[in-house]
Amino acid sequence: MPGELSPLFVAVAEVELHFPGARSLKDKRQDLRSLSDRLRHRLPVLVVEADFQDLHQRAGLAISALATGEAQARGTVNRALEVVHQLFPGVVLAERVSVVQLR
């Protein structure tokens, strides 16, 4: 049908990180900023500190990608998780990926 919009998908990876060497919130935020900048530089993703903002050795990140295909959105956040595993100097405690269709 003319004028019909393509479906949109949002994939979100929720990642829980542990920073064993962080002695303060400043240390944690410095490492998080570096990781977030590298992710955004390599991939078309949005990165947000979504949990544990008040703890200096833990962080919850939400990494999201928007695409017109479910596989493309999921693939982008899966690649972002690979980057996290490669670059993050601490421990990845948990991760979960979910995809929703917007239209």
C-alpha cells in the first residue's frame, strides 16, 4: 500500500558491569565514559547508564539500536556486547537482549 511505513525495531542490551579497581564514582564514570565513547564511535548505538548510579563498583548500561529489521537491530546490539567483552577491563556480571517492534 502506498505511503505505508516500514516496521521499526528497537533492540536493547542490558548489561551489568563490575569495576573491581574503582575506588570512587569518579573512577567508575571515567571508565564508563571511555567505554560508551568507544561503543558510539564503532556502532550506531545509544548508551545510557541505567542502573547503580550511586555505586562506585557497579553499573547497569542500556545499549540500544534502531533498525527497520529485527535481525539488523539485534545484530547491532550483539556486536556492541562483543565490544564490551573485548574492551571492558572489569567483569560483565549479566547481559540480556530484547527486541520490540514499534510499528
